[in-house]
Amino acid sequence: MVSKEVKAMSHFQVKIMPENRVIEVEHGATLLNAAAKAGIMIKSGCGGKGTCGACKVVVLSGDPIIDGTGNLTSEQLSKGYRLACKTLVQGDMSMEVPLESRLQEHQVLLGDARKGFLQESKHDLLEKFGRHPLAMKQRVTLSKPTLTENSSDWARLSIELRRALKTGDKPIHIPLSILKHLPESLRKANWDVSITLTDTEEGLTITNIEQGNDIPPYGLAVDIGTTTVVVYLVNLITGEIVDQQGTYNKQAKYGDDVINRIVYAVESEQNLIEIRDAVLETVNGLLDKILARQSLNHKDIASAMIAGNTTMTQLFLGVDPRYIRLEPYIPTMTTVPSYPAREIGLHMLPEALVHCYPSVASYVGGDIVAGTLVTDLANGEDIILFIDIGTNGEIVLGNQDWLVACACSAGPSFEGGGITFGMRAMPGAIERIMIDPETLDVSLKVVNNLPPVGICGSGLVDCIAKLLSAGIIDRAGNFQLGHPSGSQRLRATADDKEFVLAWAHQAGGEKDVVITENDVKNVIRAKGAIYAGIRSLLNMVAVEIEMISKIIIAGGFGNYLNIHDAVQIGLLPDLEQERFEFIGNASVKGARLALLSKKAWREAEELGRKMTYVELSVGATYMDEYMAALFLPHTDITLFPSVQ
């Protein structure tokens, strides 16, 4: 038996600077976990494997166990830098978490941030599908029972509900958890009650009985992205978005991409619980803030609709995702059953149903089905290309007669991963760049107008286009030293060649912010994967690029993308800019639409079954296209006449 003294000795204090926050952790805990316990999130693109080097901290005092130093240089090690994921506590200590290592609030795309497809649409999709929310609320007044009018409480309530709702023979179900308290609920309310119900194909299910009131029922439309999470609070009667909130997905500490998160989740049952709880904490945290602002209670939330990629959906439900990443890449389910909130852990009515958008395949998920629904892509004659660009590029092509979809792994570059000073769209991120081709002087646009600390995805696309046009790099991405300007920004180092975007005295950190030749090659590989996916899909259905009437781009990265520069580097097809549309956060829009319309929800389920999934790893077509796309803009320059 372990004594209290020995047990106490196995816990140590870690002080975190500059917050001067002290946290107690167990012997052997990593500094990454210690920081998370203190509420300080540190970047961990590789999920704690020690390979990405993003979780750098400075050990100020103490003697921790060093389990690896990754790509830290000897100079960094001499200054006390350590990898938080590979540094273990074995005594009291203190550390500093530098700004560049912190996972801060993202620039989250809540809906529309620029004019796009839905805003210009001549019809309202909700009106087209018809308003019929998946949950409702009905106030009824019952006559008090007497010795002669002595039917049961449930019989009298169900009869009154049928009369009020005009349900005909549609069954009404009451869960045992609510039936147990029915007598008291009716009498405490003096027979004036408000009934919340969920509407499904099987019938109506009562999810709450309360004192009669006129508070409308609310629903949640939730986009669970790999990077960010967005929650809409929707009035189910009016359809109005009452409030909205977004933040980064707290699963980020387990890895930037779905593969790293799957690897972590399947290591143990406890890991799967942890990663599930991380996203639940994210959603519930956003919801709690919204409810507090609106002076509402969690019992006012009558329904929830979740849209996310296949991995995010399975992790949200705590479903083992291991076979998503193993050939032949089979998800546990594509059509997702609906479950009561109490089984999932969402802060809403315990018996209210939580619905999840159906997926198409392991790497084409519910977020893409939601986007396909709100673009109305499947209900027109024109051929439309729908793209969501992120760590994975998901692509849908088609019209009312046919729909094909594929996914291509672009890697984390567009989210800032694998880039020397890469970061997500957070305060201090460079998002636009101008380079004078004669002097190589640089002008920057930075998120929140702060001193730059790194560069995000849209900034990378801008940067590479400007480097190419200024002659700093060639079409293969190689740096061309010896520029006529003689600028000190273009230089060679012991390990690489680089271009200085911001000098140390201008930046938010202590070092020059640079982009290296290796960074450029990483982005070329990422853009090549996306463009190869588009070309492969077109080739498989014998459609020429010119036959596409519209390219609809979804997601945060796409929303801030400069189309001209994206074409210049060969990320997007060379078509007139008028053919490109931006839809913003299509995933959360699709969640709201399905929440408010049973017909829309049925169409979403049908879309999931209707799409034909193309596995790009089968055959040589995709790899041939990928290799051809590893130039700026492409090996075949005739595909990009505007660049020619």
C-alpha cells in the first residue's frame, strides 16, 4: 500500500510564465499536458510525437526528463528550449510558453465573410424545402381529472396534444424518464404545460414537459471542423440565427490533422474518451457562452444538427475510427443514427435528439454533404465544381443527373503545418503580401494589424505568387540568389535558402519571419494534390474544365483566398474570376437548413447515398496528374493561358 507521503511526493508544481500560473501535475506528465491543464493550449501539429517542433517551450528552472529534442537546433537547446510533448515532469519546475508556440483564438468563419453564392441566389432554399423543424413546442391546457372524468394522465395529455397538433394517427411516444414524472409535472403546472417534441419518420417523441410558457424552442446547428468549431443558436419557429460563436477545436492538442488524431484515439480506450471529451468541451463551451448571453437555459435547446467530416463525426460520438485510415478505408457508418443528448453529453434537453449529417466515404464527410445541399448543386442542369480546401481537399462535381466526389490529401500546409513560420489564421498571422519586384521591399497585411509572428494559408498562396512574379523563385520553387536589387532579404543559410518577410525588430517574436525554399516546396506539393484531384475527377467523367459553369469554394481558407494568386500558382483552374463563388461556412449552413426542414434533412440523407465516391489511390491517373502539377503553375503551361 502506497503511503500518503509517497503519493504526495509523486505530484509536483509547474509554474507557467508569463501568466505566473501554477499547476500541480503527476510525476511523468508532459509539459504539453501540464499547460493544457492550466488552460494554456500549445500547438501540437504531430499530436505529441515530437516530429513537428511546434510545441517549443523554454525551461526556466527544474530538471525535467528529456525524452527527445526533435528538430531543435543546438542554439535553441542552449537557450533552454525544449519540446513540451517530450519533456516530462519529475520535480517542481517553471517554464515559459513563447507566443509563437501558443494556440490562440482563430479567425473563425462563422458564416459569410464575403459576397457569394447564397447571397446572390434568387430563391430561399428554406422556403423551397418548406419549414418543418425537427423539433417543436406546444402549449396545452388540460381539464383537471374528476371522479367521473378519470382517464389516465397520459391518455388525457396525448389526446389534447393530437387535437392541438392535428397529428391524426401519427404515434406520440413518451420516454420512461419523462413518464415517471408526468403526474407531478402536470399538477405542479396546474394543468397548463408546454410540451417539447422531436419529429421523426417514426412519429413524435416528447422530450420535455414544463410549466406553460411562450419561450420558443431552439436548435443547434454545429460545424465540427478539424481546425475550428462553429455553433449557431437557431429559433426553430422563425428560423432566425439568434446567436453564434466559434473557436478552435480543442482536439488540436492531439494533432493538426485527422490521421494524427486517429492514431492517438486508437492507442487506448482512454485516449478515445479523451479526444471525444475534447470536442464535447469545445461545443459545450461555445453553447454555454451563447446561453449566458441570451439568458436561456440548456432545457430550451430542443434539437441539434451536427455536420463534420467522417473522422470528426465518429470522434464526436466516441466511435472507434481506426479503419478510416487503413486500406480499404472503411468508416464505421455513413448514415448516422440519431441519439438522445444524454447519451452524447451535449448541454441541452437530455431526451432531445442529436442528428449527424451522413457521410459519403471515409474522407468525404457530412460537411461536404451539407455543402452540396446548400449549394443546390444536385438540382440544376449546369455542371458545378464544389471544393472545400483544407488538410484534405474534398471535391464534388456534377448536376441534377450525376454527382461524383473525391478527396485528396493536401497535407497541413494550408493550415500552417510543415511551414517554418506557419500558423493558422490567428492574431499576428500574415494573410496578404506585396513584394516590390525591383527592390524586394515587402508590405504585409496581418490579422488584427499586429506585429507578424507567422504566416497562414491564404498568406502562403499570396506569398508564393509574389515570389514567382518577382523572380525570387523559379517554376520549380527553387530560390534564385543574386537578385539585381542586392536585397539582404534573399539569403542562404547553412540548411536552406530563405526570404525575409519581416525583420526581427518588426515582428512579434525575437527572430526574422521567413519563408524557406523547403516551405515553398511543401506548398507546391499541397497545391499539386488539390489540382490533381480536380483534374482526375474531370478526366474520370470526361468533362473539360471549360464545361464547368461555376466553381464554388467553401471553408475558412477558401473564403480568404485570392483567386488571382491561386490561379497563378496552379491551385485552382484557370477560368474567368466571374465563375468563382464563395459560400463561406457551408457546413454550418447545411446544418441549419436541415434543422429547420424535414424535407431538406431527407434530401441530405438522399445526397449521401446518391454521390459516387472515387478513390484516387486506385490506378495511376491521380499520381500522373500530381507529378505534372508540381510546377508553378503546372508542367503543362497551356492549362493556364492567363499565366502564359
